[in-house]
Amino acid sequence: MDTGKACRAFLMVAAAFGGQDAGNALRIFRRDRYRHASPNSAQTESVVAGALGVRLAGPARYFGEIKDKPYIGDALRDIETADIARANRMLFLASWMGLIVFLLARVLLGMLMAGLALKLQPAALALPNLL
């Protein structure tokens, strides 16, 4: 499994705790994440389908021809217009969580690098004397 895709999916699962069914989101992700022709699409699509309790994807029409594709998720209820706003809220929350995680990682790495630079500073100052 690609780490980047998994990170996006797990951020979406975490976002599902903001009012959706996170347990079902994780279950459907584990089951359906590879049920799409696009290796990227089903990762987060399966999380959203599980979190909302709906079935997504399935047969699609391309250039007038029906392509039989597997469904993602379980039809625990009918899809409704409000699901667009629910999915958008999950995406918005996951985006903010990702931003916070990466900003914290940058700060922590910066602190580690600064500590390493302080430890190496005496050696760097002694280097000209050795030459």
C-alpha cells in the first residue's frame, strides 16, 4: 500500500470522528480500497462511503457505453443531497488535520536539527585549526 494514499485515507477516517461513522469508514476502507480502476480513487472514496453509510461507484457510462464497475461501500441508506456537505466537511477537517500534523512535524524536525547543529558546532569551529 502506498504510504501517501494511506495517510490521506487515515486522515479521512480521523475526520469521520467529527460526526460520521468512523468505525464503518475504517471497515469499508480495509475491504474496498482496491475496488476501483484508479489506484488513487478508492482509497478515500471507500472511507467516505463507509463514514456516510452509502454505496458509491458501480456501473458507469463512458462515451455512451456502460462499464461494469464494482460498488464501494454498503447501501445502509439512500444517498441524499446533504451527503455532499457531509463529505466536504470530512475533507475540510482532514485537510486541517493534515496541515497541523505536518506543521508539528516541521517544528519538531527543526528543533532536532537545531539541537544537532549545536552539538556539531564545537567540531565545526575546531575544523579550521586542523587544516
